Amino acid sequence: MRFAKYVTRVETMYCVTDRLHGGRTVKVPGPEIAPTVSVWLAKLGAHSPLVEDLARAACAGDWAAACAVGDRLSVDVFVAGAA
């Protein structure tokens, strides 16, 4: 039996939608969820530690928590697929 010499890692991509700005949506990898939402909040003059909770919940597949935190931040997050 032969095994592939290299293993290709597939990175999950997420769609993040800003509900406050006309539904602006970006497709980002998990580690970029928090920085993206932080930039959106900064444009409103706001900052929240909840962005880290949102990213952590989404990446862990805890969609109940991701939806609850997303509601507080006025953003939606869902899996877009693999890169």
C-alpha cells in the first residue's frame, strides 16, 4: 500500500455578513473572522471582545453560540466551503 507523500490540508472558509452595512459579505478563513469583524466595529467607533468568541464558536462548529454572539455583534457567520 502506498501513501501520498504530502498531505494537502483543506482550510474551511466562512462567509461573514455585516448586517449594519447593507449586508456586506466577505469570505474568509477561520483565523480572519475576528480581525474582519473588528475592522467593521472600529469603523463604527466600537470594540468588543466578543469577536474572539464569535470566531472561536464558528471554527469549533458551535453554531448556537456563534448565532448568539453574532446577534449581539450584528453579523452572520456560516461555512462557505473549503479553499
